[in-house]
Amino acid sequence: MFFLKPEELNADFIALIKKLFKNSRQLQISIAASEEFGLLEKESREKYSERISKAAADMDAGKNTVTIDEEELDNMVLSKLK
């Protein structure tokens, strides 16, 4: 999980992601404002475990996910940089 400022989401960041996962056939990337999820709020170990378990179950079930290929991601990022 990366936490960054919106202005840091640029072509260099995308290049870094590509380099890190160059041997992967497919990536799954989720982008959201961290305030939307309360990630800065304190939570107990139990609540954290519940949240992570639910997120993993959602991913396994294909719920709350979006799938795009590398070309779609490139086009989306490049359009935002214009």
C-alpha cells in the first residue's frame, strides 16, 4: 500500500510500479482518498484484523474491484497529466 500526495501520482510513480512488477502478468491497483476509509483513525488490533480480512474476502470474491489492463492504465494516467 502506498500513501502519497495527489501531486506525487505522476509518470515517475507509474514507471516505478512497472519496474517493481515487471515480471507480473497482471496488477490490481486501488486508488482512493485515505480519509474516505478512516485510515488515519486509531483502531484496535481486532478491528484492523477484521478490516483486512473483509478486504481480502472482497478481493477473492471480486467485490468492490475494478480491473484494467496496462494500456488502459497508461491512457488514464496520461490523460490526467495533460
